[in-house]
Amino acid sequence: RQPVSAPTARAILIAAVGAPLSLLLAAVAPAAWPLGPAWALAIIALVIADAQLARFNDRVKVETNAPRVVGVGAGDVNVSFYVTFEKAPAPTAEMSIDTNTFFSPFPARRTVDLADGYGQTAFRLTPHRRGTGMIEDAYIRWQGPLGLAWCQRVTALNSQIAITPDFDAVEREAAKLFSRT
């Protein structure tokens, strides 16, 4: 899937600071009113340039070591994710995952520290009921070199995890039951 770009909070703050200053300048020196629109256009151009620079690093691969089977009622399972960029875009990236309704991931978003384009993070998955749980997509986003634009890439994982009853708990209870007699 193609990367998507959006302005960062820093870009929005810079544009917002420039708006009242432009109005003040236009009130004090009416001949300088073109500086207001020029400020806005300059910020927009910088955000677009930053987004384009960030897209040069959009070759990203995400892998996981998700277990094949988990037991419902056995508690949460930690799943590690490995992120590899062809060229490291920044020292950090952010990641979130999309699952089907059989799981709830926690936390919603994680920071991935990148060293030489490689990083790792983990999410805790809570199984809700028996069936086939899916880790469907990974969303990776990183900032451009100027810090004015986010670039986001969606990677399909399609990792299936069978959610079964907690057989270990059943065996423990059976052992307790038979040990009493």
C-alpha cells in the first residue's frame, strides 16, 4: 500500500503562530499584507517537501513471532514485532496494529527505537473468545527530516492465531480433582 502523509503537531503550531502575527503585521503596515499568505504558503511548501523526503524511506518490512495457539482464559499473550527499514528514516517510528474482534491489543500505539533501520516492539493481546484471531495490519509512521510531516505505511500481516480453551487449566483442575481421591 502507498504511504500516506500528514502534517505533524509542530507544523500546525508553526502555522498557527504565524496567523496572528500576519494579522498584526497587516494592521500595523498595510503594505506588508502579502507576507501573511506568503507565510502560510511557505509552511505548506515545507510540509510537502518534508513529506516527500520522508517517502524516500518508505520501504519497510514488519514481521511477527505470534504464537499459533493461545488459550482463552489463560491471560494475555505478548507478541513481538520486528520492523526493518531499507534506510532508517529517523531514530524512532510509531507502530499500531489492527486485529479482528477476537483480540484486544494493548497499548494502542508503541514507539519503535530504530538502530540502523531495525527495531523491535511488543503488544499485549487479550483473547476474548474461541476462534481464529487475526493480526491483520501493522501501521508504521515516522516523521520527515524536518519534523513537519508524518509518513505512514500500512503493512498487511494476516497472522492467524487459533484461540482454544485453556487446556492447561483443565489439566491442573483434573490433577487436583484426582489427587484428592
